[in-house]
Amino acid sequence: MKGMSTSFSGSENNIVSLTKTPAFVKIIGFSFLCLSLLIILRSFSSDITTVSNPTTPSLKFPMSFTSAPTAGDNPSPPPSAAAAVPELRQPGMERTGIVDENGAMTNEFVVGEFDEEVIDSVVDEKNGSDENGGGVLRGKLGKFKVCDESMRDYIPCLDNMEGSLERHCPPKGKGLDCMVPWPKGYKLRITWPKSRDEIWLSNVARTPFAKGKAGNKWVVRKGDKYIFPGDRTQFAQGVNQYLDQISKMVPEIAFGQRTRVVMDISCGIVSFGAYLMDRNVSTLSIATKDVSNNQIQFALERGVPAMFAAFTTHRLLYPSQAFDMIHCSRCSINWTHDDGILLLEVNRMLRAGGYFIWAAEPVHKHEENLFAQLKEMEDLTRCLCWELLKKEGDIYIWRKPLNNSCYLSHAPAVQPSLCSAGDDPDNVWNVNITKCITQLPENGYGANVTAWPARLHSPPDRLFSIKMDAELSRREIYKAESNFWYAVIKGYVGAFRWETLNLRNVLDMRAVYGGFAAALHDFNFDCWVMNVVPVSGPNTLPVLYDRGFIGVMHDWCEPFATYPRTYDLVHAAALFSVEKNRCNVTTIMLEIDRILRPGGRVYIRDTTPVIEELVEIAQALGWVSFKYDSSEGPHSNWKLLIGEKRL
């Protein structure tokens, strides 16, 4: 026992001496450091949840969920993405460095001298806008207020000056600074094609138009809906019978093949354009903003392409040779007034070899003034070299010539004369209408488009008339854009279940060649796209129309000429990074909110700094928003922002 006690006592002395050594202190300290790091890492990783989607392994554009929703308390993901959320990036260390010219990551690089002026300009950009009022978000934004109830149908540039049909936008700094409310009782729209025949009464303004047309049985109120009987329109026998009559009068019109893009002027309740869709024809219905009716709002709620446009002193915002056919049925426009200047504008927009259909007001006995107008119309169209193909009842069908030969045969004194060679017929932004006949290109551009649907993917000849800097072949750029958007839409379909969105009215804010719209068509989305070409870039509108699409030129520093709650989807690619130097992007985002339907979505692809700014604006608008990496990965300078305006 004594030996054991002595042994134990010695061991105890050895332990005591060991704890006093420097090595033991280092071991204990290192152990505590490792334990602390482990706790921190476990705490950080517990905040990240990984969800994989085994159903979309071949997604061409995988995206990483990089931020939580930016609006609402504990909001759920968008319904469209609930069943197929893109795979999240695994937590952990990420390699950083410089991507070389071969696309490989390297940490071998040399930091050179920096330019102090560049650094100062970046600081200035962060602290304030430029002298033109452009720039991105400055400082923290609170929630935007909701506008007064009286502004629920507010159209800024058309409700700004009473009695004028021209655009009069609010002056800089006086634009919309609140969110336009939707009507009480507003409901998610009825989906197409059912919406062609019925809409919710609560979703449109109750104006004398609705009451008056209902009295004429063009529109019938039934419970909480407006009904549009196809056989009760301004066409006595019904819309389809009217279209059949036109086809029999001139079979060469060939709806859906030779005739693909149509303009309908003073469109009534847009049944003409609505029923042409069944024949593969895309019809843009236009009308003026008149307090006595809301026909454009009816059209958009039905899901038919329509916008405000007025034949006044300025060119309409469409290119030359845009429409295969222009239709005017009792449109109350005096085409021969002021030497026929308004019909000269129609002539500019009508494609070479295209058709102008005029259903005149019925002429009764003793109405000599109407007989005189018909005679003046026939004389004017003869001066325009239009060929009267057929007249049946009150319906006249003319065809525009394919070239300038008839115009050149006119005597010098014949009016109207040809426009000068320096006149650009595609220059339409704030350009006055002139009393001259637009010359057709000597090379036949515009007249030689192929039939639908081949023209959808055939690079048109007018591709080469666009004023732009292009080092590569324009045909290759055109095809590359189409391929790019096809791959992107394929990714959206796989990741966000776009087939469940019931898209109908779509806006592309920077359409370029129309690759986005073409991809939607290729994936069989039953929707139409308003393709916008901004004034800040090359004018590609002629190419869009030659492909068989509709579009318009616009300056995004100004509000768009449409009602609130027009679009189900608003798409903007590389728009804000261009416009932020000349426009206030907060104002653009407010405009998007105005024209977006409740339940609609916004998809914005842009540079990372711009997207970071837009996320905060989206939150201030009350959108449920999500930010994703692009297909190039987290180190790419491009990001995707998705916003949902929930009802």
C-alpha cells in the first residue's frame, strides 16, 4: 500500500509539473481555437438550406438563389417556382481570382497604377445623380405611397393636357411618384382564349363607352362580366363572315401567310383583331385617348394587342413598310383633309404590295357630301398609285405598288410629290408628318419578305439597312440572338415552370431583333409581345416587323402610352445599365409597376451593380423579388432579378 501510495503520489506530481509546461498551454489554446471555429461554421451553415431539383438536370442556364425574398414577412417562393427551384450553391470556401482569356481562374495577375479621376467618378456616381437627372438609386428607400383612387386609370402623357390627342408628358421631376392603385374588386384576369369573349366588369373603367356599346349590343353586361358576342359587332353579319368576305374579294390577301401583321385603326371593341388571331394574324389595334370611351382598355383586358396612337401632326411610332394590311372600318377619319396628309402617313407604314381596306360610312340618298368624299378618296388613292382591286358594297380594297415606277412617271406638277432622297422614313420619334410620298427602296427591301411562318427565322434584308456598329456578320448576330433567347426561355421553362403562368400580354422593353418574342413563339406560348425599341439604341423596328412581330419606338425616360395593368410579364434585358445615364431608373421602375397587372411578373437581366440597386427599389414597390446568378456563375457581372406583383 505504501508503494502504491508512493507511486500515485509521484504520478500526481508528474501531472502537476506537466500542466506547467509551455507545450501543454499551447495544446489547450489550440483546442479552444478549433472548437470556436467549428461552432462559428456550424452557425453560419445552418442559415443555408439546399434544395435540389432532380427534374431539371439538363437546364442550360442554371441559376443560384442568392438572396432571400425582399418584400413581405416570411413570403413564400413564387408559385411558378415552387415545384422546381433551381439548385442552390453549396456553402463553403469559393475560389476567387482573375478569369484569363481562356476562361480559366488564375491568381497570377499584376495590379497596375490606378486613375484617380476614375475613382472620383465612381464615388460621385454613388453619391448622386448626373446633371441630367439620370443614375441609379441613391440612399435607402422607404415604401412608395399609393396614389389617390382617382388615378387608377392614369396615363401620364395622355391625361396631362385636356382636349389634346398628342403626347404631353409631365416635365422632368414632376412625374409619377406613387403606385397607381387597382380598382376595388379587381380580379385576376380571365385567361385566353376565354377572355376574347368575356372580361370582369370590375377590371375596367365604367365609362359611357361601356354603357353606349352595351346599348348597341356590341357589349353585353351579364352579372359581374362584360360579354362580347362575335356576331354583334360593327360588322353586320359578324366578324368571321366579314373576314371571309375580304378573303373572297381578294384571295391574294391570304391571312396568316402573306398577310401576317395588320393595323386596325379606330378599332371599336377590337373584335376585328381578336378574331384575326384565329387566322395566324397579329393585329395591332390603335385608337385615340378619348374620355368618352375606353376601347383600348377593353382590348387589353381581352388579351388583344392594342395601344394609343393618334393621326395628328407627328409620325406614328412605327417604321416604314411595317404592316402587310391596314384596316379602317368607319374610323371617322377624313383621309382627304389637308391634301391627304394623313393617308400619306398610312402609305408610309404600309408595306410595298400591301393592302388598305376601307369600310366607308354607308351613303344614303341626298347625302351629297359623302358622295363628294368618296370621289376625293378615289382621286387621292390614284395619285398614290394605289390600285383599287375590289369594291363590294361599302368595302374598298386597294393595293400599294411594289416599286417607285408609277411615282416617277408623274408629271412634276402632280401633287403630292415624292419625298426627298434624304428623308428617312424609319425616323419616327418626334418627327412631323410631311406632305410627300415615301419613296420605296430601289433594292426592294421590305417588299421581299417571305410568307409566315418562314419569315419568323429568316434574316430579312432590312437587317443590313440598320445604322449600327457591327464587326461581325449581321446575319450571325441575328442568329446568335435568337439562339441565346431560345436557350434562356428553355431555362425559364425548366426552372420557373413558365407553362403554368398563363401568359398573354407581354412587354419586351428592349427587343433588339425580337429573339425573346421568337423564343416564346417557338415554345408555343399563346401570347403576344409588344416589342419596344428604345430611342437610345439602333432602330431595329423594321427587322421586327419583317419577322412578323409588332413593336413601337419609345423613350424610357417617359411613361409608356398604355393603361395601367396592361401586361402579365415585363421583360428587360440590359436596359437599365444603358438608360441609367440618361433616365431616372426609379421612375422607370414605377412605370413598370403602373403597367404591370396584379399577379404579373418582371424579369430583369442586367449587370450586378444595377441589379443590386433595383432590388431595393423592388422592395419599396412591394414586389416579392428574387435575385439569381446568371448561367455564367456567381463571378459573372450579370444577374437576374425576378419580381412578382401579388394581388
